[in-house]
Amino acid sequence: MSDAATYNFGYLDEQTKRMIRRALLKAMAIPGYQVPFASREMPMPYGWGTGGVQVTASVLGADDTLKVIDQGADDTTNAVSIRKFFERTAGIATTTHTSEATVIQTRHRIPEAPLREGQILVYQVPIPEPLRFLEPRETETRRLHALEDYGLMQVKLYEDIARHGHIATTYAYPVKVDGRYIMDPSPTPKFDNPKMDMCPAIQLFGAGREKRIYALPPYTKVVSLDFEDHPFERTKFDRGCALCGSEGIYLDEVVTDDRGGRMFVCSDTDFCESQRAAPNEAGHGLHEVPR
Amino acid sequence: MYVAVKGGESAIAAAHTLLAKERRGDPAVPELTTEQIREQLTLAVDRVMSEGSLYDRDLAALAIKQARGDLIEAIFLVRAYRSTLPRFGYAEPIETSAMTIRRRISATFKDLPGGQVLGPTFDYTHRLLDDSLNDGAAGTPPSPARKPVSEDAKVPHVADLLGHQGLIEPNPETESPAPVGDLTRDPLSFPAERDLRLQSLARGDEGLLLALGYSTQRGYGRTHPFAGEIRLGQVEVHLVPEELGFEVPLGTITVTECEMVNQFKGSAESPPQFTRGYGLAFGHCERKTMSMALVDRALRARELGEEIVAPAQDEEFVLSHADNVQATGFVEHLKLPHYVDFQAELQLVRQMRREWEDAQRKEAAE
């Protein structure tokens, strides 16, 4: 059983992949709509990227190059584990470079380097339902989506403003897709939300445990929810990366000692490395990164 | 640090090596064989087969060994393997009234056709630690001298005995071959029909079902249950291959079945009569099937027009949380790095604290 040769390309059997591709096509046809699919049990735990893994397995071809990131980094344990899984079961090429990848599976981040046409970004999604914490029942939330009844969400955001003076959601910040469905962008920081808008790459979202797939076709309008007098604000850092010096990118706070020492470094490790390797070539360096 | 910038890969490999060492334990103690697990930890094997939804004692034993005795981990291993198996077809419904009985008890009648058969049970043991089991001092236990009760005779279900008098609701009539839902092939949606509910409960976590069943006994969605019957034994499994068009036997499996008989006051449409709750599991899983039957009956509240007031009656609540492989995955995923989101929250808390302090200062100044 441990012999990889006994498994089909990408672990899943072809029938299952076909079922998932059908769900993907439907999802692409109705951007932001959550399509139920018969999620399979994968050899990694639910909640650890099984939805993303099934989507990736269904879209991968033999000549694809895969990149897997978790928290922006290629070397976080779960990213390593998922990348190894596909190396073993699909024997495809892998990379850590965003520009070289044709399929990128991600958990919680969108790469800093702009994506291009022909690339597929696969998100791992824990709770696909943006209304879940306002209404726990699936029967009810499906009805709300069908009727485009998003009052609950508007009230929630309004209450945030009334209480705190601003919208107190920093990640999994809800977006409206193509003027119709409210969608959970997966728990990416709201900093990444603007990258979803009019993105040239295909964006696919897989939630294995919750058995839902949704998608953003290339160049889909994605708007972070806000109010006219309280427009969406992207998280800003008051400094650049301590390693590569880039600004306008998302930073991780690294605790360096037990006396309050802190260091801020790029969350996107590939971006950081490429900046340090060729700070001027990429045209970024100490400059603001285009969104 | 479990992940610096580089090094996740070698850390994972080292952790796996350590895990293998821990699993083996003291090398001076002989290694456990999967045959020993299969033959001597049979109830663990039965639970893994039931909740893993795969009837294979050897694979279950292997999974238990590999999982170091963690049954949910073993169930997970079996489930992951199961999803790679092709689906040939769906078996005919098993005929539990034709079961070769190993145990059969009813709490509703003192004696009944087919008799009461105690079988292998902990029920009337005194729970005293048995020192003779240490170091195999107990030896081979003697075989009880009695023949199996029902070699050929059908042992009718208790519920059918009541059914003759119309005192209990009949089992729902279905036309054969009726399509049966399969939540491993189609995503579950609500409201779910009873076939899917039963499938979900059969795969569901024994602990959750036990707690939910218990809660109905304590008044949270009370169903006034009687253990109409619990039976354990072998049944034949038949399949009708499409190209043949007739039944062929595939073999026998051991199952535990429980039928609860529950009070029902009646409604405008139906007279007062007993209703049923049903439980079935692979192998010998008595606690599981009894709990399952209680929860099945509680979940029929909607169908029977009862008020839904308790967790055990709430279909979406029960079915969404019954699967321990899903539950353990999502609970344990909190171990994964979340520092990107945590960073976003840190920023927000810092901002909110600044705003709060400014407000305090302003108030003090006024």
C-alpha cells in the first residue's frame, strides 16, 4: 500500500477527478458560488488542505510545475508535506519560484509577485461560508445566498464601525464577486484581498471537509465589502522587510528574544529571496510593490 | 522552532523516524503482530471497521498497529485507503432475520421465538482486574459446551412480533432495487433522508453518539426507549452484478444490530403506537449500535411531527459533527502555523489598544 506506483496519477482515480472538474467548471461559470462536491477522504487530515489537494490533483497535468505555500512560505511543514505528496503521487516538477509555477497551492497567502495568465492559484479553505459565523445553519445560509440577502453581513460590518470606529476584520475579509455573491477569500489577510480583483490567473477554492468548491475566473471583479464613508483599508506596515528591505509587502513578526525583541520579515519567502538575489533587476527593491 | 526559514523538510523526516521508534517501544519486548491485534483486540478492530466503513479485519488490525492504538487515527488510515478503492456496486440489503446468531437479547419480552442468547458479553462480569491475564498465565479458556442456537431457523425480529398486532409502525416499504443515498459519493445536503442519516451515524463517532443518545435519556429530546432487541451474528452479503442480473453471495460478515422500541403518542394522522430507532455496525459494536438507535429515533422528530428542542434531534447539528475523521482534522489543524492571520490580529489589537488608551487619556483630561 505504501508503494506510490499503485496509486493513480495525483492519488485520486480518474472518475473522482472528473467529478471534481465538473464542480470546478460549474464554479467557474458562477463566480463566487459554492458548489457542493463529493469530497474524498485524503491521506492527510481534514482541515490540513484536503480541499486544495483534491482541486490541485484534478487540475494537474504531467507537464505542470507545482508550488505549494503555507503562510506565504514554501518551507513551512505543511507546505513541504503537500509538495512531497504530489512529487510522490504525480511525479511532477515542483518549484518555489512563483513565476515558474503553473499551479500554486496556497494556505492563507497570495504571492507578492503578480500572477499571470495561464497560472492557477488553488486556495485551501477551512470554512467556505462567509456567513457561517453569523448564521451556523447551512440550510439558512444557502437561502440567504440564493436571495442575495446579505443584510446580516452589512449589519455586522456596521456594528464593527459603531463599536470600534472601523471594520474589525483582518483576515477572511468578505468580498463581493462580480456584483453577486459574497465570498470568503479563505483566511488570507485582508492585505491580499486587492490581489484577487481582476487577477489574470484562475483562482480555485477547495474546502474538503465542508465539501465545497468555488472559483474566480480570470479578470473577475472582486470587491472587499465596505461603506462609502468607511472605505476598505489595506493593512499597512510602518516598515520594510529586515532582510530584503522591500516595502508594501506583508510582513511576519519574528520574536528574536524574550525581552521584547522583534524583527519583521517578508511572509513570502520566495519573494524575499528573489529580492535579495537581484534587488534592482526585478524593479522592486526598496520600492513599493505593484498590487 | 518547528519551522525557521528552511528546515521543515528535514524536521518532518526526523519526526517520522522518532514516531516509528516510539511506536515500537522497548525493543526488548517482542513486537506485536497484526494477527494478535486481529484475534485479541477484536473490539478495537470492529470499531475501526465500522467507523472506517471498510470490512477488513486485517487492514483494521494493521491500522491499529500503525496508529499505536489510537483508534481515530486508525479509522483515518482505513478511510484514506478506502477512498482509493474502485466502487463495483451496491450490495443487496442484508437479511438480519436470517442471521446466524451469536448473541440476541430483548429487554421487552421475557421469552420469545429464537430465545434469549447471552453470547460473549461483558454485561454480567464484575469489573475486577484479572491478574491471571498478566503474562498469559490464564492459558487458553475452555470452550463453552453448547451448540449455536439457530443454524437454520430464522429468528424473527421483536419488532415484527409487535407488528403483527399493529402496535408498532411498519418498516418503510421500498421497492427493490430502491436507490440508496451514499454520502461518500454525493455531498450531504439538508434536510437529509433517513438512509443518509443512518449512513452518517454508522460512520459516526461512537463517543459522540453515546453522549447524544445519553442526552435523550436525560430529557434532551426524550424518546422513551426500550431495547427491543440487540443481535450479533453472521449474515451473508449478496450482490447482483449488472451483467448477470441475479444475486451472487460475496461472503459473510459479522454485524451488530439494535432496534429500539419507542413510545409515540400518536398524531392526527396515525394512532398511538410504538416507533423504531435503528442501529447497525460491523462486528461487535453494541454500545455504538444502541447509541445509534437512540439518535436515529431522536432525529426522526421532523418526520413524526415532534417539536425539535434538543441537540440530538437537530439533524444538521448531529450529522455535521458526527464524523470523527473530519472533527479531529479540523480541531487538530489548529496546530498548523497561523502566523499570517495572527499577525493581522496582532496589528488590530495594537491599534485598538492605542485607540482605547487615547480615549482614556482624553476622558481623564476632561
